Amino acid sequence: MHDTQDRRVRRTRKMLQDGLLSIMEHKHVDDITVKELAEAADVARATVYVHYRDPRAVLEQIQQGIYQDIDAIITKRTPAEMAAEAETVFKELFEYVSENRERFMVLMGEFGDVSFSVELLSRCSDYAQEVLHCRYPQLERPTLLYSAEFLVGGCISVLNRWLQNHCAEDTIILARVASRIM
């Protein structure tokens, strides 16, 4: 019984998340009402409140899931291993984005949430500093900080362009470019 209930909760939350993302293709989250969200997800308005306080809370859960997935990809190796295997890690990251392309296109699109890209930059930049320190131990901390911001900011910019081009290039091409810059 418990598994069935969990499955229903997961299914309902997925419907709400998918509904929100479909609306966000043409409308900012702060302009979306609970009624619109319920209609897009094909659930009762009260059902939305059972799971979330408002559409922004749905968005936050989507983003947290992505942050956790990205953290898992970049932290499964030590910074030294990442420095040695940068192309492999970048390939995994770009494959993850490709597998979740629709979500990323909305979150980083015209009506997406700017805080999403800012948080990605912050999370990845901290780790990139450690990786760069392994690769270039002679660099001082301020240089590492700016280098990491530059590297991650460039990757996010490439990611945006790649999404706009409907992920036309293979992930290995992007991984090679990103790892060579590193």
C-alpha cells in the first residue's frame, strides 16, 4: 500500500512539474497562478496545495533535483581525478543536460529563472577552483577564483548556445572544448 501511495505522489508531482514547465515556455513562474498550474497538470486546484505552496515551490523542487544530480556527477571524483579526467566528466555533464534538454531549455530560456544559472555557476565554480588548484598548484587563490568563474561561466554560455541549437553537436565535442580550456 505504501509503495502505491508513493508512486501516486511521485506521479502527481511529476505532472505538476511538467505542467509548470509547459507554462513557463511562454510565461514567467511569478506570473503563473495555482489555477493555471492545476489546469496544465490536469489536477484539482486543491491537489496543487497538497504538494506545493505555490508554482514557485514546484520550480524550486525541479531546480533542487537538477542541482543534486549535477553535484553527484561532479563530486563522484576527487578534484585530482577530475583534473585528470576532465573530458569524461564534462561529457557526463553534457549528456545529463541532453537527457534533460526540455527542462534546461525552459529553465534557461526567455521565461526561465535567472537564479538557476547563477546557482549552477556558484556550485560548479567552487568545485572548479579545487580542480584548477590540482592542475595549476602555483596559482594564487584570487587567480583560481576568477579562472574558475571564467571556465564555468563559459561552459554555461556554451550550454545555452547548445540548447538554442537543439543540442545539434555531439556531447563529446563540447566535452573536448571545455576540457581543453581547463
